Amino acid sequence: MSLKLTTSLSQRLVLTPQLRQRIEMLQMTSLELGDLIQQQLLENPVLEEVPTQEEARELAEKILDHLASADADTPFDQVTADVAEPGSPSTNGSGETEASAGLASAAESEYEVSATAVSSEEGTGEETYADEPARDSFEEIDFGREFQDYLDPGYKTQEIEYKEDAPTFEQFLTRPPSLADHLEWQLHMSPIETDVCDAAICVIGNLNADGRLNATNEEIAAMGPWTVEVVEQARQVVMRLDPVGCGARDVKECLLVQLEVRGENDRLAAKLISDNFADLQQHKLPHLSKQIGVDVDTLLAELQFIRTLDPYPGRRYSADEPILITPEIYIEKLDENDDEYIIYFADDGSPRLRVSQQYQHMLSQGGVSNETKSFIREKMRSAVDLLRNIEHRRQTIYKVVESIVQRQKDFLDHGVQYIKPMMLKDIAEDIGMHLSTVSRVVNRKYAHTPQGVIELRRFFTEGMLNEDGEEISTRIIKLKIKKLIEEEDSHNPITDDQVVKILAKDGIRLSRRTVAKYRDQMQIPGSRERRAVV
């Protein structure tokens, strides 16, 4: 064996930091993008926030007030320079402010920075009024409002005083108690032994969202210094806490414990659950009547009583918290008689960015060390890459949504019954982008449409051909199945075979297994479970 050096030529794909950032920003939501912008503002000193529209309006009001009080012969440029404050948005010839300028033009013109030098711009108009004395910011403090809790209150009536900055009632609200919190609170109030209490806490920690215990007693005993008998004793204690049945391993045990707590151990319902639970689930009442020698009416009464029990007691404490959905893009019509839709982005409150002019001047000025210039150039490249990636994200989202609108106009006009089959690859071919790019764009992004706030991914559905050769969306087929089930006779529910025959009359050929699959996806039970009890 020997060591030697060899050279080889290879080609591989390398993701640059700029390209990686561009890919990550495509799949970000507007809230995540806002967090990224705030982080970049803190890390990159070259970036600065463009003043908001409110500050621009205040500047315009100052200009108008000064024009009203100034001499008529005073040039307008001089008035603008006098009124402009440090950091305020400058105006262009058309009266638009930098705050209202689009991000696209900013990335193309204002943010163009070369690797060696950056063109400097003129001053920002930092002059102030010559005749106006400098005001001390300390004099602007409202002591009565800010320090009223620390001053001598004197005599006050018992009337409730309104405080503008007082916290709202919502700030005192807390999250609802979870299932584990509720059970542990009851457990600590129960007079049980210490080792049983510790094992019961471990049992509670292993419950799922339904209140079921999937771990065995041996597995729980291995988590602490308990025996299998102590774990079983702790499990029995947990099952009798509120809600009753948490800690059971299956539905049968959960229902039997609830009957025991209610004092209904000797009732026929307990025997049906323990001995004939499978037949009871399949609603085989005539078979049960012959098997146990009880008439059908009595079985119906017991079945109604069993339905008052809760097979999933933990769900009432495991409800998912509502998620705030903010539409990132709006799809609207200016005129109802017009067929064209307009697409625009929502104002999500994210700051508008630009490159600081102060650092641009530092590159062109002398007396700055090479190390400082190198640092500024690196930060400027990072800032320009961020601005270009933000604009690329907006343009890509716009192209994808524009292609979706062109294909789904009937859905936007008339509703979900007119949605057309559409795949991600169709949009990718329309806009000339890769399939993965379209997938990142439509992920977790919502659009405000005439049909409500809809996730972009919901526009994409599979389809099948009917007898006329037309492609129909599977979502429409599911809606037809759901409508047939909703209009059925509850005492004589429609079966999957009957659904197949009805759809065949409309030219939709499906198998019974496909109908059953679509029904399960919509979480609709079978015909036996849907049959109403008289």
C-alpha cells in the first residue's frame, strides 16, 4: 500500500447561501418572513427600514402647513428641504414617497451595489428651521399621565377611572387546562399512597389525546421503582377520575368503568358490552335478541343508554387551539360584470427595507480602513441578496396565483361544484418553473377569494374521465356522495352499492371500494352505523 496524489474532474451541484435563502423564503409564510426580516435588521447594520405611509402623510401635512404660512415667492424645493427631517422619506417628481415605492423598483435601482464602490447620493435634507429653538425632549413628557401612580393621589372618589394604557381583560386569560393537568389536580387531592400517586402520574403522562393508555404495565413499571401490581392499582385510580375512563386500554374497558361509576354494573348494558360488544357494534339486534333471549325493543333501549357514554373521554380536554390564518394574497374583481380578476398582496405590516445611505457614503469617503470597507461590502451584498430574494418570492407567488386564477375562474365565480382537476405539474409547465418550486409556493399560504379564504394547495385536485370524456374532479365526486348520504332516509340508509348505481346514471363509473374509500376520507360511517334507532 502506498499514498499518492491524484486529480480528477467532477461536476456537482452546490447550493450557495443566497440560493439556499431563496429556496427557504419560498416556503415561508408571511409571518415567518416578517420574523426573518426583523432578524436581518438586527444582524445587518446596512439594512434600514423605510418610513411608513403614516410618516409620509405627516411629512405631506407639514409641507402643506408650511406652504400656507410661507411666502408665496419661496421656492417649493426650499420648503421641502426645510420641512424634511432626518430619516424622513424623500419625494420624487411625481409626488410619490420612498415608502410608497414598490420593492421591485427598489431592488433594481436604489439597491444596486457593486463589489468595489457604491454611488453616493445627495444629502437627505437634514436642515431644520433656523428660527425655531431646539426643544428638549424631557419637556414633552406628560408627568401626570406617566407617573400618576407614583405621585400623591390626594382625594379620589370611588368611581372607576379609565386608564388608556390599562391591560385588557384578554391579557388575564390563560390557556384551558389540559387533560394531564386536570387529572393530576384530582390525583393530588385524593388520599392515596405516595408510590401509587407517583405511578399514577406516570400513567397520566402516557395517555394519548383520546385518554387511552397504549403502554403496558411492564413498560410503565420500568420507568420507575414500582411493581406491576402498583402500576395496575394506579391505573385503576386514574380510570375513576374525571373524566371517567381515562387510562383504559380499549373502548370496552372504558365503557364498563363508566357504568361501574354510575352504579349500573347489574344492568343489561354491561352484559352486552362485555359479552356481545362485536355484535352490538355491527347493529345485529335480531341476532342478539335470539342469542340472549331479550326482545328487540329492550335491546334498543339499552343501546340508547350505551350511546350516552363517552368512548373517548380525553377528547374534551384535547381540543386543538384555533390557528390564526392571515391571507397573503387577495383575488378580487373590480367589476362584477368583468371576467378578469385582479391579484394583489396583502399589507402584512412587514417593514420595507433599503440600503442605508450612510454606509454607501462611507465606501466613497477617504479615511476608512480597508477592513471596514470589506465589512461594509460584505453586509451590502447580503442586504442586496435579501432584497432580491424577497422580490423573487413575490414575483413567483404572483405567477403561480395568476396561473391558478386562469384555470379556476369557474370555481371562483360559482363555487366548489365547478372546480376543475389541476395538478402541480400543470402550473409548473405554465410558468416554466420546477415542480418543487410550485409545491413550496402553495404550501401553507392562503388566498382571500370570492369563495372565502382558501389554502392555495386546495386548488389542486385529481380527476377522472366520465362517460362523455370530460375530466371531473374527485372533490366534486366526494361532494355528490356526501349529498346523497345527507338526503337519505335515516331509517333506511343508502349503501355503497346503491351509491355506485346512482353515480353511474350521471356518467361516473366507480367501484364500490372506491366509494368506500372516499366515504372514509370524509369520515362518514357505513350504512349500518348511520341507521337510526327507532
